[in-house]
Amino acid sequence: MMNFDDLNISDEIKKAIGDMGFDKTTPIQEMAIPLALKSRDITAQAQTGSGKTIAFAVPILEKIFIADRSPQAIILCPTRELCLQVAGEISKVGANIKKLKTLAVYGGQPIGKQTRVLKKGVHIVVGTPGRVIDHIERGNLDLIGIESVVLDEADEMLDMGFREDIVTILKNTPHQRQTLLFSATMPTEIRKIAKNYQKNPKFIKVANNRKNIPKITQYAFKTDHKHKFNDLIKLFEIYDIKSSLIFCNTKKGVDFVFKHLKKQNYAAEALHGDMSQKTRDRVMNKFRNGNVRFLVATDVAARGLDISNLDFIINYDVAHNYDSHIHRIGRTARAGNTGHALTLVSKEDYSNFSTIKKESKGKIIEKKMPGDEELENIKITRILNDAKKSIKIDNLQEYIKIIKKNSSADITTEEIAAALLKKIREN
């Protein structure tokens, strides 16, 4: 890894990156930034969380001419959440560039508000393909001055049916533009776009073994389809899970898990493609602020979500392939933290699981779901371990006096401790 100070970039950008807490580049940044600064087209295969936003933000910002208030760069993202995340990151990298204007445009927000900002003038537009097309057709967005186009998470955009919109937008930009394409996978459709709309692109690939993957502890538990939900609840109890993102493969599965969690009084919400943007925003805000502890989602609904401090990911259904699995579990262990990914594997899931386990190269450890007696022992051990920690770090003198005062020849301190343990365990 090289230092950002070693890159041929402005002091304003170097200072902003330093203020963000970064001094060394990630592999994608080290490979992409020098090439992009030379105006090369790039096709980069890199996972979410690899640092790719800074990899394209830096060269874009270096080219911005502040005096020109028309769009000079456009970044296409699959979801509203990712748009906001990318726009926020660009604003941080460009924090010391005076009068820089960046705007996120996406569906679900009144178009009038976005139109007013566009009319005032912006340098960088970050948008979902559908809303960008909408602004172009309404005459709000003119791409004649675009020098840089970024396709972020291109494979996700194609999976969501945005291919025609992407092509339309690319055709509306000048031929002499720089095109930077970032994708976690490289299916044939992505390669076609690269061939048709990029000029001799340099291909970059960052290996799947992302820095944070080793910090994710992955366990898989065999289950039976009819016992799967009960085993999900067991996982909550085994690992003392207070909050989690739970993945299902279908909307029907999401609704089933969500409804049954609610029946058992868990603070849960569902997230899937049938919901309006307003509903999605409301659900995500509740999850981020802690009012909802368990979010049950499909892969499509969860795309672009950036959730911090998430310790557990649970795969209620096994992902369809390894790339989807990596996308899912990559939402824990962010920013150098550790995390857990737990997967329930029924007979119906086993074919997909076998493929994913093979590609994970031993990172997924198969464990047996504990029986009722073992589960009870796990819970009691957790309570006792918490008590032992408290003995070491808390001042318990007042409580010791109370226990001694209430003990006698008929009631020993051990019996009081046992009764308290029973009361705690049953509540």
C-alpha cells in the first residue's frame, strides 16, 4: 500500500482524506487513482467495502472546474441508499474545494426539489439511472459538459433492469469522456458495456479476499425446513443477538420471518422490492436509530445499504451464489470491526451451500445446532460469565452487605445466588 501523500493530487484533497482518517491507499485505490488521473478508462472488479468510492472520487475532483456550474461528472448507482452514501463520500473528499456542488438524484424524493438545485448549477451528479433519465427528459439535466462517467456496482444495476437506461445515459454524454466502471462481478453484459462504451479500458481486479473478510466469523447450522424459524430464534439465544440483518431469498420468505418475529414480540421490520421508497426510508431510519432491532430483507432490497455497527448477519436462506453471499456478509465487520455471519442450511439450500462453502476455502465452519439442554447451559454460562466480569470491574460492596444481611443458618448465600440466577434465567 502507498501513502496518499505519494499520489500526484492536490493538497486540498490530501488534507480532506487525512481528515477522514486515511493515510494509506487500499489496493483498488493504489491501482485505479494513478491511471484515472491520466484520463484512462478503467474496468475494475472490486467488492463493496474495498474503498472504490475514493478511487473514483479523487480523479473526478481533480478535474472539476469550479467556475463552470454545469455537470462535469455523473455517477450512476443502483439504489437511493448508495447514491446518498457516494454523494456524502465525495463531499468529504472535496470538503476543502470551495463552492463545490454535488447532488444526489433518486426516486422517492419530490423531483421539484432536485430540479431547483440542478437549475442553480452543480458540478457532480450522483443518481439512480431511472431518475437521471427523468431529469434528462424534462430538460433539467444537460450532459453535454460531462467529462467523467462512473458506473458504480454495475452488475447490481444490470440485475435490477437498468441496462437500457445506462446505455441511454452513456449515449447522451460526449464521446470524449472518461468512463470508469466498477463491478463486484464481471458477467457477459458488463463486458459488452465495457467493449461498446469504453476506450481501451485498463482492467483491474482486486481479489475477493477483502481485508475485512477474515474478521468475519462464519458459522453454518444444518436445519430442517419446518424447524428453521425455531432454529433462528435459537441462534438469537446462543449468541445473545440483540440486532441483526436477516436475509431471505424471496419476498414471501421475508414476510413469513417478519410476521413470526412480530408474533414473538421482536422489534422487527421487513424490507423488499414491493415497498415504496418512502416506506423503505422509514424502515431504514427505524433500524439505524435502534427502534427496530431485526431487519428481514431480500438481496435486492438490501443493495446499497450502509449500516454501521452491525455485529451479526444471518442467512435465513442460503444465498444463490458466492458473490451474493459476500455482498451479504460484507455488511458486518465494517471499518476494521469484527462481525459474525450465521447461515441456516436446510436440505433445499444444500446445493447452493456446497458451492459457497467450496469457494469460501474453509472460512465457513459447520456447527451442530445445540439441543434444549445444551442451549440452557449456554444461557446460564453467559449469565455467570457476566457476573464474573461484574465482580472484577464493579463496586459490589453495598450488594454484598445486603446478601450477608439476608443470609442465615436457614438461607445460605449460595441459595440466594441460586435463586437470583433462576429468577434472571426465567425473566
